[in-house]
Amino acid sequence: MIEETLLEAAEKMEKAVEVAKEDFASIRTGRANPALYAKVMVEYYGSPTPLQQLASFQVSDARTILITPFDKTALRDIERALSDSEVGANPSNDGSVIRVVLPELTQERRKEYVKIVKGKGEDAKVSIRSIRRKAKESLDRLVKDGEVGEDDGARGEKELDGLTKQHTDSVDELVKRKEAELLEV
């Protein structure tokens, strides 16, 4: 019972770390990267559709991304979604492809992005701690109901604390790496 609870908590914590990685990938660092548009949704025939399902991406140089829609009729919708996105770049189209030139990041903008990264990192750690709290409640319930002994419950709680620390540390490491990448000129 304890092992199942710990295994489930570990899986959920791992997912929280993965979500943090995906969130960090969508924050630009001055280099063109198709992952910047991973969360952009395009209104396509009345339903929101992920941009990556509607177009192919090509990085032509360090600050330029070429987006080629699979369906040319979606060009305007894609361009509108790109303009409304939080990436901070102005798309232009030539009738068949959309060219996005990312402006050079200013020091002020870099610091803003670092704040965003730290906020997303803190959100991930809050999520991990929430998972820990639920798992601890399950362990406490097992001890209270007499399904496991108090020693086993305490040992399970120590393992849970170790898992929590391991995953929050990995989020901290991701934040530190992304911050270094953002501040690199």
C-alpha cells in the first residue's frame, strides 16, 4: 500500500517537472526555436487547434522562423494567432509562408523573462508539494486505519519527503539553466 502511494506520487511529480520543462521551452531566449509556438492555438474552422498541427516550422537563421501552413487558407488565421501570442514578434507573410523575425532581446526584457521563468518554476514546486500533501494524507489514513504500522508509515513519509526534495531540486535546476540561457548575451 505504501509503495503504491509513493509510486503514484513519484509519477505525478515527474509529470509536474515535465510540464515545467514544456513551459520553459515556450519562453524565448533570443534564438529562434519552434518550441516557442508549442502553446499557440489557432482558430481553425471554428475550433482552437495547436499551431504545430497546422504548419511546419523551419529555422532559417538564429532569429528567423519560417512557418509553412499545410492549408494555405489558414494563413491569415495563423498570422493573427502569432500576433496575439506572448512571444513578442511580428509575423509577416508573403502569400505562402509566414516569416517571424524575433527582435533582439533587451536586458530589461531578459529580466522580465527570468521573472516569468521563476514564477513558472514556483508553480511547478507548488504542484509537487500539493502532490506530497495528498500522498501524506493517504499514508496517514493507512496508519490510522491500521493497515500499516506507524514505523512503516514514518518510513514511507521519509521516502515521500526524499521524492519531494528530489523533484523540487530538479525544478530549481531547470530554472537555473533557463535563467543562465536567458541572461547569456
